[in-house]
Amino acid sequence: MDIRDSLEHILQNKDIFGTKFYELFFGRCPEARQYFAATDLFSQELQLTMALTVMERFRAKRYPAMAAYLKYLGHKHHRRDIPTELYPKFGDALLTTLEQFHGADWSETLAGEWRDAIECTTQVMLTGYQAPVYV
């Protein structure tokens, strides 16, 4: 299984993945819950699934339009006062959820692909904290 197969499996089971992720993330990082207080978690779970799609594609192609979107998304997070210290915790929870979700299909290779996708998208998002970005 590679990252594209992984994403395909997640997209087919989007409700399960998002629920598992937020349960794990809030369990590990309860201080993050405050940033989701006014958020519809069902909608957020769908957005997470779409974000995984952007992560996978951006890792593969580094499209300029996706980079602009990621900077914009980072700027939105900055405007909501989401601390940059939450990003590594989010990434760790995401990798753990991916591993649990895939079970026996999980491998070091797949973990490395997702880790790379998370890191490269996070780096671009954090540039959105530096200056306003509008799309």
C-alpha cells in the first residue's frame, strides 16, 4: 500500500477516519479542543478528509495553487490564534490514526510517505502565519 492507496481507503470510509482522529487528537491534546468549540465536528471531519487529499497531492506535485491554498489556510489558523506548537501534536495524532486505521496494511514506507506529506504541507501553512494571504 502506498499513500494514494491509503487515501483511497480513507475517502471510502471518511466518517470512520475523521471520528477516530478527533477522538485521539483531543484525548492527547485536550488544550486543542478550545479551538473547535464553535465548530461543527461533522463538518470538520469532512474538511480533514479533504485536507488529506491536498496533503497527498501537494506531496506528489507541489502545485502552486495548492501552495497558495495552504498559505491561506495557515493564515486562517493564525487569525484564529491557533498556536504553532499544536502542529506537531496534530501531525503525531494524524500518523497514529493512520496507523490504527490501516492496521496490517501499515508499513514504515507508508508512514514515511504520510510523514513527508504532513511535514511539507505544514511548512507551507506556517508561512501563512508570516503575512496575510488571500485567495
